[in-house]
Amino acid sequence: MAYVLPMLLVPNLLKVTIAVFFILSGYAFTISTPLAAITKDRGLSAGASGLARLVYVGNIIGAFTSLIAALLLVFATLFST
């Protein structure tokens, strides 16, 4: 992604937004994955409590932010040509 962003002919604010969403996604998964191993909960359902709920929230944040970043990246590539 670091190779692609400078080539896009879109405003810098959009480039920064794409990068922030990908970074946020990475941090959310970085926190939730080891926590899932510690709590022995995969975090796939919202019904859990305590640390298992934190694993679920981390997975949701990671999934949605990576989806938003990917959509913004597709949008940026379509309008940069």
C-alpha cells in the first residue's frame, strides 16, 4: 500500500484517511488476536462478557475499518485515472 498511495491523483486528505483506516484495522487485530488466545474465545459472537467481549469488539473494529479502507482505496483508484 505504501507503494500505491503516492501514485494516486487524489487529495492528500483521502490518502491520509485510507492510511489511518488501515493502521486502525491493524492495531485492532493486533490487540484482539493475542487476547483471543489468552481468553480462549474467538470473539465471533456478541453475547460474551469481560475480555471475550473486548476480543469481539476488536474483531468488529478491525473488520469494518479494513473494509472502509479497501472501499476508499478502490474509490481513489477509480478517480485517479
